[in-house]
Amino acid sequence: MKYRGPDFFRKYFDDDPQTYDHEDKHVLRAYVAEKGMKSPRELWLHNLRIILDLNMDAGGEWMKKLPGSMFPPDAALFIFHVQSSYMAFCMPQEKHDEFILTDQCYNVFEGPTNETFCGRTNEFLGATYLCYHEFGPISPKLIIVLRSSTLPNALEDSNSTVQRSRQLIHDMAAAQFPDPLMIKSVLADLPVAKAENSYTNVVDGKSELAPGESGLPMAQHKFFFRFWPISTRHVNTINFIILDNILHCKSIVYSTRLPFKRTLQAYLTTSAHGLKKVGIGEHGAHTSRRACLKKLSIVLRKLGAENVAIWIDEEGEASQPYVQSLDDTWLEVMKKLFEDQPELLQQKATSFWQAYSLLGGSKETFVKDLDQSWKMYKLVSQVARWTRNLDNSLRYQALTNATEFILQNLPRRVWLYVKHRRWMRSDEYALHQEKYIGTGPVFAAKTKALFRAAPEDEVALVNSAISPQDLCNLIY
């Protein structure tokens, strides 16, 4: 339902691949040309057929085969969608509560979103988002909720290792947003849990494998789903999220007039959850959020309510763009990773960790060194940019001074600086920028490049006994 919904229909509506202008346009154009397809729409319909006919074996072999059968970015999206959440059936606890339905609701999720634009060209590059919940209304009294596996799970979190791993994944994802400590789900306390199953037993509040089970998924395993009763507050919150995403909607469907009136009245008068922010999340919409809210206000009055609708105009400092490079965001994610799991820094088998250790580095110093070495690179790049229009002699002197400053730092920071510099000047980085399809591929490539064996590693391994200044010069 998500992939055949209006968001993907609009995305793939083009007849000509050259007029397709979404963030993955370079990858898509190359793919349809290779496969002999005529249009993005043909690609979308092909992908739908592949998903509908997919044989999802218990062993997970389908996940290895799927990217070879359909557009790989969408295959990755489908796999993530299936693997990163669990399904719960929810029903209103109170008889007078009902869920609403819109033609957009299967493309709606709860979680933070940041629209990303190129700082140089202002081209829209897509959105960074963290999906906590997705919704599939079945009837006014029943809804499917897909809940993210990054959210707490009381039974699984009784294992401290599992709990730490889950929190780390969440915190790394949240690090991509402004003010990551404030990234939270408004439905975190939704009273649901994973389906019970035939291969585990709960013993003393902990999940254990049942006798004879190996821990591997099997076709004969069974799952037992509950229908979770949820409060009026939770029903309203879900309906609010659906109503807050009506920019692309053509219709809103409800079952009973009075419950819908109460829901709409509560939505238009609430100031909770950061809802109804005019000017936010409107890229690509054919109407504005303000216009939608005004229409809903008219509907509310026709239903007999006199309440005055309120919404938030995003003006002033709060509406200013949050400017951060992909590399700054990558750094925040890496810092969070190594701060929360310092044991990852004990892997000394590679030339990277051997060299870093010989240069005086340790797991206690790595995060700080990574941060400082990146700031050193940014300083030099800013000096190069700011002096671009100066006389050659002045520019040369400024860059020389910046280099001398870099070389006065600790050898291990100069060593990391050289790795940052190589990546930023590489053809690989330029290609990722040209064919940007999201932060994931860029972050993965940059991380791999950081830990890749390089000439400066050999310098550190064979020259660690010389003076720090000479060592810095050799590494540089």
C-alpha cells in the first residue's frame, strides 16, 4: 500500500526519464537505459509486480536476490521497511473513538523530517527522516501500526546488550538532525508489543529460545497477534498525524460525524507535538499548509463547532535554514557511535588502528582527535576559499601559515587530517555528490575511506621513533 500510494505515483509519473527530477535521477536514468525501459512509470509498475510476486523465504535469501530484480534503491527501501519495524493491530479503547482515512495515509509516518537542499545551487536533494511509526487504517475501529525497532521494547531490553545496541542505532540516526537530544517519538508510550511466537518462551521477564530451537527463522514458526486497545489520546495523536499530512490529499473519509468532529476540533485547537507548522514540509506540494488548515476550519464550522483554529507560522530565527555539510553530519554520527560503543576502538588488527596506536592514540582520545582533525581541514579549506581573490603572494602566505599551524598539532591529528583531505579531494566523493541519493551511501563510503590502508599509515608504522615535528612533516 505504501509503494503504490500517491507519493510514489507522483514520483514516477513522468513519461520521460530526462524530465524525472528527484534526488535519485542520475541512478534512475542509468538504470532504465540499461534495462530498456521507456519511462519512470514503467519502472514503478515493474517494481510493483516484483514485490507482489516476491517469495519471502524464512531464511532471508529474498533480500539478497531482490536488488537484482528491481530498482536497487527501492529494493533497499523495501527491505528496510520490512526489517526495521514490527506490526501491531490497534483499536480504540473508547466506543466513541474512530480512526480517519485519507488517500495519503499509507504514505504517512510519525517522526522528524528535514528537507535537504544543496547549499550551492539550492536544488532539492530529498529529505532526511526518521520513521518511528507508519499507519494502515483498516476500518474506523482497527488500524495497523508499524512500530520502529529503534524504540524501547521492555521484553528485549531486559538484555542490556540488546538495549544498548538499540539505543545506539537510534542515537546515530538522531545525530543527523538539529538538536538530536530532542528527537523523540510522540507515540513512544503507545501500549503495543511484538507478536508472541512459537520459538521463544518468556522466563522471569526475559525472552529465551524454546527447547529445540536454534534461533534461525523457520517456515513453520507461528506468530500470535493481539488487538491492542489504545486510549483517546493515542487515537487522537494518530489522527492528528494523518491530518497534518494532507498537503497532497484529495479526500478525508470518516465513519461517524460526531467522532470526526471531536477529532478535527481537537486537532485544530491543539498546540502539541509541533503540529500545523505553516511553511514547513511544503516542498513539492500544490497547496500550502495554511490553505489546508483554512479548509479544515470551514469543515469544522459546518460540523457545528465554533472553536477558533490555531496554527504556527514559522517566522524569524526558528525558520532559518539549518546549514550543515554532509561531512559535519557524518562526524556527529561517528562521534555518537564511538562515544556509546568505545569497545569498537579496541580493534587493533588493521593498519589503521596499529598506526593510530603508535602515534599515541587510544580509545579515550579517538573521538576528540577525529573532531579536531576535521576542524583543522575545515580551517584550511576556509582559508583557501576566503583568499581566492587575493594577490598570489598574499594567498600563498595565508595558506603557508595555515599549513604551519596544522603541522604544530599532534602527529595523530595530522595523520587523521590527511585522511580527511584525501577523501574531500577524491573523485569518489565528487561522484557521490553528483549522484546523491541520500546520506547512507555517502556516509558508508566516507567511513570506508577513513579506515582504508593508506601511505600515511606506513609512515607512522616505520617512523614512530622520530621527533613529533619531523613525523608531522613526513605524514603531511
